[in-house]
Amino acid sequence: VIVGSGGAGVSAALAARERTKGRIVILEKLGVTGGSTRFSCGYFNAVDPERQRAQGIEDSLERHIADTNASGRGRGDPELVRILCSEALDALHWVEGYGVKYEPFCSQIYGGLFPRSHLPKLSDPQASYIDVLLDACRSRGIEILTSSPVLSLVLNEDGSAAGVVWRDASGTRCTLRASRAVVLASGGFSANAELCRLHDPRLGDLDTTNPAGSTGEVMLAAREAGAYLTGCDWIECIPLHVHYARFAILVERCIFVDQQGRRFVREDDRRDILRDTILSLPSRFGFVIVDHDGFESNPPSFRRELHEGLERQEVYRAQTLEEMAQLLRLPVNNFVETVNRYNGFVRSGRDEDFGRGVESMIHEIRKPPFWACRASMSRHHTMGGVSIDARARVLDWDSKPVGRLYAAGEVAGGVHGASRLGGDRRRSRLRTHCRPGGRLGGAGMRRTDAQQGFSSAAADADVIVVGCGLAGLSAALAAAQRRARVVLFDSSSDLFATNDVADRLYFNAVDPERQGDLGITDSPELFYRQTLAA
């Protein structure tokens, strides 16, 4: 049983078909197949000597690994990162074996750090390469059930996965058992605004590039079944209106400017840096600028979307830089100077303002008409998900595999780290492989040995507090002040063997009396801003 019909799900299904003639079922939550893959550009990172050397590009596996680690700030699992990078070209050829075609060149895309991204080649500009893989599934007898959301996992007595509970198109709850494996490939949770807000409060009000089904229920169901979740605070954004998300995908073709008409960031930097920089602008948006050649580098379907955006006044086109500045309400002299200065950097091969790499600085912005789009962040990809090992087995809270439960794609966490390298894909082929405390003391506080379990005295307590550090004692004292009967449990044999005892307990607070005596001016607003910044 496979949950999700995006790139990871159909890849898992095809890989399973290569190994078994048994029944394979894909359950898709939405009424349309393809998951978030259908809405993506489809760029695929791989070190590819044949394509790259034809362009004069020298790449290596170690550089791909280094770029992936740099993008993820070293937070990705080293073994998973190596597998992701070392098997990328093999995975690309494997997908090509099922009929997907790629352009004969590589590009550097937004947040990709190096030109190793492969673009699918489609005869129908309205199609997606996922349709080729879906057709391959159907022709091999793989069942795909749409409008069939998974509600929970079914477990055997030993805790291994036995199947799923799902709702069919008629609304009936059904159980589907799996004799060999359950594969989670349900995508991330970028379309769940509240869950994203919980992990990063800055992002709750943003739009998302993901389909409506990317809301994380399957990830949470896996957690209920014992899976450990990792990295959920790390959420990737891209700096464009959701309808024009590909406008800046080819970083070699564009620059970003703020509302003063000035560049404000290294455009080929990591995606998390670009996100944080744009969100830190006073208006939380800038503009992305390309020329006619940059516009023409986009697929026909996307060029049509941009023309439609002109009518909605969400995309801008001008014959001169001066006219573009007026359309965007930017200081004309600043904007014209910025573009001309950047073009000079392209000619000299050196970005004196932000240090942009020469690989991404190969095209001047010179040929009219010029195009622009508002660069406001949209939630795009969630790094976090269920923890997996090198064989894509889902791990529990003790880092042990949950029997017969696997995960692939965006629902799997721990692969990319804090931010994803643009173009890196988690398509797994599933190879066989608080309240501050006061003084100590207070009515209702009672030390209890944790090894004795809940005593009869604790059984009728009003409040049970686990942990005798500052937070635990503060909670106990606050409850005791309300005349509650409180029992504290602590795993240590020494009641005071906590980190808080060894700590000098520095405590931040806006304190006019003490600070005023020292000539220090402070305010709650400053404290608040600094806390957010930290």
C-alpha cells in the first residue's frame, strides 16, 4: 500500500513492481493524481558528466554533497545526504527508462548553488512529467484510487504496519491491509497554514505553492503509530506569487530589488537566506527583474501564465528600465543604476556588492521588453517529517525501525537539513537496502521516588508535576498557591541534581528600577524585538 501519487509515490510503486507481481495500491487524497510534483517545475539535481561537460561545467559528487550540506546548514543526516547525491544520476536514468525525457543541458536554479539541475522535456506544455510515470504505473497493473484520504495506520500486535484506514470517494471508511509494506509518500504540510505557523510564526499568513492536499495528516498519523518526527521547524519558501513561482527559477537570468530600487541580497544564495532576507524587508517583499531573453527561457505554458498576469496587474512589462521603475513605483535613478551596475558585474565576472558566483552571473539584463513580478514569499517545501534510515524505513522514538513501514519524498524528514538545495529530490526507489520560580519550598511539595510508580498518595493528587527543575518547581508552587495538592516526580535520586541548580540563573526582564540606576534605557518593545531576532 502506497500513500500518495506524487513523484515519490509513483517511483515507489514502480520500484515495487520491479520486485513483485502482487497487488500494489496507491491511495491519493485528492481527486487529481500527481501530488505537488504536478505543480513543480520538475528540475532534478544530479552530477551528470555528459551534459555538464558539454557546457564546460566541472562538477563532482563531493561538490554536490558539500552544496547539499551547505544549503542544509549541516543538519541533514550525513548518510542520507550521501545516498541522495550519489544515487541521483542513477535515479535520473531510471526515470528516463520509464519514458521521462530531459533537456540536454543543466541549469542553476533558485537556491541550487551550482548548475546541475535537469529540466524535463515535454511535448505538451500543459502536461507534467508525472503523467508519464502515472501512465507507466497503470500499464503495469498498479491501482490508483483518487479521493481516498488515509485516516490512520493499522498496526500488528508487534507494532509493525499492517495497513491503513482510509475513506473512499463515497465517504465510507475502509481498511486496506498490506501483506508486505506500507509506504508513506504523502508529501509535506506547506498547505497547512496553522501547522506551519506553529513551527515558524512568520509563515502562517503566506500563500503556498503546494496543492490543497499537502496538509500533513499522514505524517501526524505516523506519529500516532510511533514514528519519530524530525526537522518540522524548517520550512522552505520561494519569493514569488504562487501563480508565478517559476519566474525566478533560473537564477542566472534575474536580480532582486527592494522598494528603493536597489539589490539587497545575493540572488544565488541558499533558500533560507533568501527567505529570511525578504521577510526582513520593511514591506516583506521586493521585485524580481528579468529581460526578454530571461522571459523566453521559460516554458511556453509559463509564458502564457505571465501574459495572463499582465491583465491582472500582477506581472509588469516595460520597454525601458525607466518605464519599469515607474510601473513598480521605484526611484528611477536608483533602479536604472542598479541594473546597469549589475550588467557591469556580469561583464567583469565579479559581483562587488554581494559576491554572487560567476556560474550564475552569465546573462546581462539588457534586452527589452523587461519583465517584473512582486517577490513576496510563499510556503513551498517542508524539510521535516518522519525520521527514516538509509533503507527508507520509518524510525520510532528509540531510532528503531517500525516494521514494514517506509517513507519517501517530502513526508520523510532528516534528509536535507535546515534548507533544501534547489533541485534536490527525495524520490526514493526503496532499494532493498513558563512561569519563573520563586524560593524553594511551599505547601503541597512532596518528593516521591520515580521507581515506585504512582503511589496511592499521588493517585488522588490535584496536580502531578514531572521534573524538579525550575520550571517544575515553579509550576508546583503556582498550583499550591491555588490550594491544589501537588505531587512532584523526578527521575533523579537527588532532588536538586538538576541543570538549574548548577546554573547561576541569569534572568532577563525589563526592570526600570535596577536598569535606571545604571543609566540603562530599556522597554518591553525592545525586549520583544530582540527576542524575535534571536
